[in-house]
Amino acid sequence: MGFWDAVTGRTKQKPANLDSLFLVPSAALTLQTAAGFTPTGTGSVCYRAAAGAAFTETQDGFVELLDSDEGAKVEKVEDSFGFTWLVARHDPSDTAGLCTDLHAVNTALEEQGFGSGLLCTLVAFADASGRKVGLVYLYKQGTFYPFAPAGEDKRDNLLEIEVRDHLAAELPMEKELSRWLAVWGAPGL
């Protein structure tokens, strides 16, 4: 940070470390043994679609790439806020493959100059009683936080704190609770 940034109160944004997504498979094992949550096999990348042929070509390219293999099923969903969710579905035992696909989508958007439109990446988990929790990777912060919906417009804050505590040693967790945004209606949750 330079002198002028300090005077004006500006801070430099921490660059995303997309390789953090590869930490999720080992964190999934911890979450399963410590809290009984197993991967559902669903993950998604949330981004703001850009206008133009370059973006459409980039998006079509990674959708085609992910759909080309036998395992993954990919769909695009637009939410009520105007964000696009690219949803990938894998066998629940293949969390590493799911994270590889999610990483590929983020990387493709970033490399083609559309990184500013990336919002988050989510990997979904559920327990035997049907409770769900998503590990949300904040692209612009380079950190994770748990989101646990508990009905319409309600969240299970206690479960979110519990998941954070279980995974704090394995994932870069978001320390600012004000950044733990609710992702209502996220595909897979």
C-alpha cells in the first residue's frame, strides 16, 4: 500500500488464490468425520455474465469442456439478482473432480479478462437428517465461509460457526462475519 492509499483509506484487494479450491476434498473428509456432513456432488460458480461475443465464446467453451467427459453434468441457471450460476454435478465421492471443474471455470473466466465478474464458488454438503451447508469461496477475498440455510430466509448461524471451527485449520476462512453473505436459492443448496 502506498502513501496516497493510506491517506485516502484505500486498501489493495487481495488476489484470489484459486488453488485453495483444491483444499476442499481434504476439508470434506474433516467435515464428514467431525460433523457428519458429506459432499452432495454438486458445486457451482456464480458470476455476472458480460455482454459480447468474447464472453459468450469463453462461457460456451468451458461448458462444452465440462460436458465432454462422461461424469459431469453442467447447467447454467440465472438467479433473481441477475447472476449466472454454472452448476456442475459429479458423483458425491468425486469431490476432487468437482473442485477441478470449478477451478477450471474460475480460471477460464479470469484468464479471458472476466475475473471482475466472478462472485463466488460453492460446494454443497448434507447430513443424514437433511441439513445442508455450502462451503462458499469468495473470489475477491480468497477465503471461504460456510452458509447453512435453515428454511425460507433463515440460516443456521450456530451450524455455520461450528463448520468454520472444524475447518479453520484446513481452509483460509473469512474472518469478517459481515462478508458471510446469504446465497439464498443457490443451486445445489
